[in-house]
Amino acid sequence: MLINIAVPVHNENLVLKENIKKLIDFCARELKDGWFIVIADNASTDETGNTAIKLCSQGDKLKYIFIPKKGKGLAIKTAWQKFPVDYFIFMDADLSTDLSALPRLVEELKNNADIVIGSRNLSDSRTNRSLLRRVISKINQYFIAHWLNLPLTDFSCGFKGINQKIIQNILPLVKNQQWFFDTELLCRARRASYVIKEIPVIWTETLNQKRKSKVGLIRVGWEYLKEITKNRPK
């Protein structure tokens, strides 16, 4: 069994080397199955690409692809489709989600879940985030859950895994290439009666003070509202 772990990056040179090495060390120590990491460079303009290429030259567990068009969803989709395996995972480059949840995510996929998502809102979850981000997240959660009839506790956590059935049957239908990508994936999978499993995670807003978040809260919130309206059941 082989796992494709996609890490979408856009101008992440400040944290890329440290975090990729941390991820490699964790996977080598904790994952029982075969795995590799795909650094999906999403139109970076800093030294991200050069750093990634140097990292890839140091071992066979890393792959690098460059996507010239911006879009987090596009980067994830490209990384997954380019390297077909048994299971597919993506996580944010800042490693906001503690890696301790990764073995359970893999196990839930092996136990017949079609999609496994990390949730910051389950009773066993632990989060550390600003008040503004909590408020905006709650607003988005409300609209998505009620307007899209999607009874999940967290849609936007950057820590998800899928199986081959989702790659083959759902991923080609997903149109959004930006931040709403994984929410649309969940929405389409839910309507097609695939099994979606949530797991608790430990989530910290900023692990490295040198790195500023690439997420513009107002811009992303507005994108979500537009996409929610577009994807409402007819």
C-alpha cells in the first residue's frame, strides 16, 4: 500500500525545509505503509522552488512539481492526479495540524472511510487560534452546514485524506481551484453517499513566527459565500 502526501506551497521558503524534514522524520517513524511527499509549488516567486529541489535531491521520499497558476485546490488536485497510489492526503505547509493525527487518518482510510478530515471542533480537538479567525470560521461553518446540508463540524481544516474511489469518481467533478476546493469535494462526496469520517486534531494557528499566513480572511470568506451559493442543492 502506498500513500501520496501532498503539501501545497506558495512562497513558503522560510519554513519549507524545516517543516518538510519534520514531516519526513515523522512519517518514517510512525507510518507502517509506504509513502512519499509531493511538494506542490503553487506559483511561488521566492526561493521555495530551489529549496524544494534541493530537498528532493537528498532522498527518494520527496517529489516536486511546479504549478504556474495560483490556486491551493489546483495544486492539491494536480499532485494527487500526477502520482496515483492507494490513498491520498494533503496537509498545509505550516503544519498547523499536529502530525500526531496522521496515523489515525491513515487507519480510518484503511477501515473503509472514503474521506477522512481533521476537525478542530470535536470534543477531543484542541485549538489555538485568534478570536477573529474563530468568528469567521463559525460563520462559514454555519452557512455550509445549513445551506449545503453538510452535517460536519469542520470543512476548511487543511488536513484531509481520500481513497481511490474519490480520486476516480469525485475529484474530476470538483471545479473550484482555490480555497473552497476541499469543501466542494466534501459536498459532492456527501451527495453521492460516500463515507466521510471526522477525527479530532490538535491545531495551532502559527507554528513559526517568521511566517505570516497567506490566507486573507475577508477575501477567503467572500469566496466561500459565493461558492456556497453556487453549490446549494437545486
